[in-house]
Amino acid sequence: MAFDDPEFDPTVIPKSGSAYTLWPVVHSELMDRNLQSIDGSKALQMQKKGAIVVDVREAKQFEQCHIDGAINVPMFQPVQGNSTFDNLKRLAMAAFAMQATERNPNFREEALAALPKGKKVMVMLLMFFVCPDYFFLTMLYLLYEGKEKEYADPERSFGKESRSLKGIFELYEAGFKDITHLEGGLNQWRYEDLPTFYAD
């Protein structure tokens, strides 16, 4: 894939939700920026020194459980439209007791409004919510569109897609510079028995 081709457009216009950048381009950008991943213990030390933990899950998930002191800037939101594809997404996800989501078109603006300027930012996501949502929406997309994904990467040469990494890319695009990825997300944080908020 020739990312440097002037005619190459990395923007994907989905059937539902806002436009986004193709994952291999996102991955290449993160690699170019030498993005670092850290474990929960290191993240907690950094948080105590003033770093901000950004949780990019949906608000409902964040309200149930999150890292103490984290700020929620949802990367995705519940599906807003009423097109046939939107309703198919809702139906498919409801079958698995999950909510159909689409990209939050205001993610960058909300991040700029919510996050303190000049602070180190650590981005996390609870991995459980990525895999089923991504898998079933991908399958539904393939069934509905009748075509393959925009790119094929069976050997994961572009790494593993995750909402947290996509959120980091969007934060870079919004102008944030000092960003770290919290490896393992909330699952690993909880496994390490680090400070966590739970709703009553």
C-alpha cells in the first residue's frame, strides 16, 4: 500500500458514523512517533506525578467502572442514525446483548475541552469491549457491503487494532504530543489491583 502516493486517500467513509483514517495509516503514524506502552504500575506512578489517564470507552461503561482519576472522552457513541445499515447494526449487536456504536464525530473537540493542556496523557481501553464489537460489526459490514475490508493484513504486520490506539492517533491529530499507551487497559489495571472506581 503506497501511503506516500499523492492520489492515495486514507479516509474511510463508513455507512454509519463519521469518517476515519485507515488503520495501516494510523499504525504507521504511531510507529513513526515511537509510541510507548507501559504497564499499570508505571502508569500509576506517572499519574501520581500529574499525568492524566484518558478512558476512551463509551460513557455508560466508564460510569460503571474506571481507573481512579481517569477522564472519559468516548471514542465511540451509540448509533445515532436510522438508516437500514444503522438498524442492522443495532439488531446484530442486540443479539449479543451489546449496544451498537459508531465513531464519535466530536472526539477531538471533546478531548481538547476535557483534558488539561501541557500534561502527559495515558490512553486506555477495556479490551473485552473491543473484540466482540469489532468482530461482529466487521462481519455485518462484510455481509451488508458484499466486499472485503479496505486492506488485508492476515499476519498483523500493522499490529493489532484497538480503540485506544485509534484514540491516541486522534489525540495526536488534535495537537496533543506527550502520549503513552496503557498496556492491557482496565483489565490489566484491575488484575494488578490498582486504584479503581466501581459504581454502587
